[in-house]
Amino acid sequence: MFVLKIFHLIVAIAVIVGVLLQSGKSAGMSGVIDGGASQFFGKKNKGLDAKLSKFTTVAAIVFMLTSLIIAFI
């Protein structure tokens, strides 16, 4: 049980880090000044954003599963 709680804590931190590292749609004021040029020329770090999104999704699913397991034990 103690090991599961430690694993749950690590997964929770992974979800937080994954969400904070993702870039927003317009990334603040730079999206306003940019005016859509980034959509025309394409985004450079598309692969990194996709991998980070997949990591965050998997971490969130594992977090939900460990939450349910801890609740029922």
C-alpha cells in the first residue's frame, strides 16, 4: 500500500510537469503580435508537443487508475 501511494505521488508530479510544459494555443502576447503567421509557416516543435501531449495523457490515465485502486483498497 505504501509503495502504491509513493507511485501515485510520482505520477501526480508527472501529470503536473506534463501540463506545465505544454505550450498554449497562442502562447500569450506573442500569439497576438504574431497574427497567424505561425499557422501559415507551421510550427517547428510539432513532434515535441505531440510526444508531450501523449505523455501527459498516459500519466493522467495512470493517475486515475491509481486513484481508484487506492480508494477501493
